[in-house]
Amino acid sequence: MSALAIEGFQSSDLIIKIDEQLNTLSDAERADQVKKVKGIFVFNVKNKEGKVATWTLDLKTGKGALHKGVVGKPDITIDIADSDFIALAEGKANGQKLFMSGKIKAKGAVMLATKLDSVLKSTTVKAKL
């Protein structure tokens, strides 16, 4: 089991797949991803029971990394329901529509969220969620 796994969250599998995808990239590809995004994302994901799991995606420093909990100073913090996060990653939901309907709450550099879409798409295309 991955150190990123949190029981009771569907998003846990997604986070693990993003981490696995990140780890399959060459150092140059990882550096390129960091260069494109330049941001630290914190995801606060709420499951059906109302519990919240937190992960940090650092695409600002080094070669990029995923962590359980909050690591570093986030550029953007995203609050989202577990099911909405999965739907977003699978391309079944539109991030802007989720944001406009209040299903995604973002604090900080909100424009960074637009770069997240390409990260999720590159992961789900290769990982086949």
C-alpha cells in the first residue's frame, strides 16, 4: 500500500496514480512539468462521511512530488468532494462548472487551477482510471 493512501477516499487511488505517473517520467520530463506549472496545490477532499483527507502536489520545486498532508506553503488550496475530484480527473466534470456551482472552492492563486487540468489529463490518459 502506498504511503499516500487514505482509507475511505476514492481520490486516494487517483492521488496514487498521479504519483506513479509522475515517477514514470524522466528527470527532464518532471522538470518540464514543474517549469510549466510552477505551483504547490493542496487538495482538501471530503468523502461521503464528511471526513477530510489532505494531499499536497508540489509542482514548484525540484522534480515535483506528492505528499500526504500539507507540505510547504501552498500557492492554491482546493476544497472538493471525493466524487467530484474523481469526476474531474476522469473528464466527466468540468472544473469551471464545478467552481461556478460552488462544488470546488479555491483559495490563493486561483488561475493555477487551470494548469491542474493538464496534469490530471496526462495522468488519467496514461493510467486509465
